[in-house]
Amino acid sequence: MTPAPTPTPPAEAELTQAAASLDRLVATLQTVLFGQEELIELVVSGVLARGHLLLEGLPGLGKTELVKGLAHALGLTARRVQFTPDLLPGDITGNPVLEETPTGRRFVFQRGPVFANILLADEINRASPKTQSALLEAMQERRVTAGGETHTLPDPFFVLATQNPIDLEGTYPLPEAQLDRFLFKLDVHSNPPEVLKRIVLNRELGAEPVVAPVVGREEFTGLLALVRRVHLPEVVADYIARLVHASQPGASAASAGVRFGASPRAALALAAAGRARGLRHGRPHVSFEDVQAVARSVLGHRIILDHAARLDGATTAGVVEKLLAEIPAQAKPLPGTLAAAKIS
């Protein structure tokens, strides 16, 4: 089998233009959600990597406004679904409906809200597991199968879901298979007093911020294509492989108490997110720092602890921190003559 040709890394002019576009996007999102600069950077990197994002936090922190602001800023079609316990799978994907046609009665597929560039799945963990699972095919294959027919979703397609902490009343944990399909799981934290003061001075209760498109659809599509051209050096790919392998039970000291480690999809997610972050920072290649910067958001929700570890107070976030501390970026120490040339 002939290997796929290696794409040409982005040129300097392309990197400069991409940086300007992404700076406008980030600046716009910062007018929607105050005081969450790191979160916004991760959201931008996530969509550049064509990934689905899961935002977790208490109600009222601005998760939904951030997702809506992103859709407006990119000029993409967006549909919102409020997940509730009585929501059915067909309410999301669509249903075949019997209609009268010139050739007689037949079933015609009526598309659901999933047929959009961005699906805002609001409070996704309030719906039943059966309804949550309706998104599995859409998130992985970017298509919907109903009545024996397959329907392709728009390109690009993202699921940006919000969820409340699982210990709140009326919530259901997401299945592991669905969690694994989210590129990032991002925590939305409460705001310090100075940010709350800014919110009070610049927002009114019930009024949504006005967001104008700052990156056109065609321009955004070009950015998605540019991300795939960001070079992934072999030494960085090796680091990703060792990091993910070390999350398996018994594979490292850091994985003590882990029942199930990260999947191969996690390795692909680290590579994709690393490419997106590399482009965001104006580089034609992925660095070790890029992988380390996104590892917490990529790996945390893909690692499952055993019961004893949870009782002892262990967390998946703690496991990821130990992995980053234990697994060296370079598999072997570099010779002194090459140390200055390492990818950082």
C-alpha cells in the first residue's frame, strides 16, 4: 500500500494570515465570556481540530452563551437542543414521516436539529442514556442513519455540549463510548470578584451579547485545511504514543488505580489538538509543549479509575498530572550537540 503523500507545511504568509484571523475570533469570544481566556483558547483549538467539545460547569456561568457566540462569530448554522428526560432520539436526528406524494404515500425523512454546522446540546446529561447515544454515529461518522437510509451531515459539523456536574439532581452520566468521542472536556469555573463586577457593568439580565461574524465560512474552512498541513514530527508522535500507553493499568507508576486507560482515539485527539494549537501559535509544526498544553483536556475524561482509587480520593486530573511529570518528552536523552535543536 502506497503511503499518503506528506502535506506541505504552512508557509510564513499563511501562518501570519491565520494568526490574524484567529486573533479576531479569540478577541470576539472574550467579549462574550469574561475572564475565561484559557478556556476560550482551548475552545478555538478544539474547533480548529474538528473536534467535539464538552463544557462542564454549574448553571449560569456562560457555557451556552460561549457556544452561541462561537457560531455567530464563524457565520455557521447552529441549532440548539435543550436536553430533557423526555427527549427522544428522533427529536435530535429526525424521523421518517408518512407523506402523500404524486406516486402515493411514502415515508420521507424529516431532518432533525443535528443537521447544522454546530449542534448545541444544552445540558446533555439531563437526557436519558438512550437519547444521549443517538449522537454516537453523528459524532464519529458525521452522518445519520434512519429507516435504512444514511444522511450525511453538513461540513463542518461540531457537537458543542454543556453539562451540569453529575451530582446535581436529574442528571445521567454520559456513556464512556460517547465521552470518548469528545475531543476536549473543559471545566468552566466560577468568576472572581473583579470579573463579576465587569459582568454586572456590561450585561443585563436576559440580554444576549451581540456577536457579528469575524471569520467567514470560507475563511474558516481554509483554516481547517491549514491545520491538517501542520507537521507532526516523529519525536512528538512518539511522545504522544508513550503518554497514552502509560495511562494503561500497570504501564507506569502514574497509572496506579486506573481501571481503563485512554484509547487510541485519545492519541489521535492529542495529535489533532496539537496541530491546531501549533497553528494558533504561528508554528508550522507541533511541539512537545502543544501536546502537554492540551493533554489535560484530552485525557482526563478518557481515563476511568477503579473503585478503591476513587474512595482514596484519586482523580483523573491527578493521574494526568502524574503522567505529564513521569513521561519524558524525549524517549532518550539527546546528545549535547543536538540538545539545542530539540523541539520545544
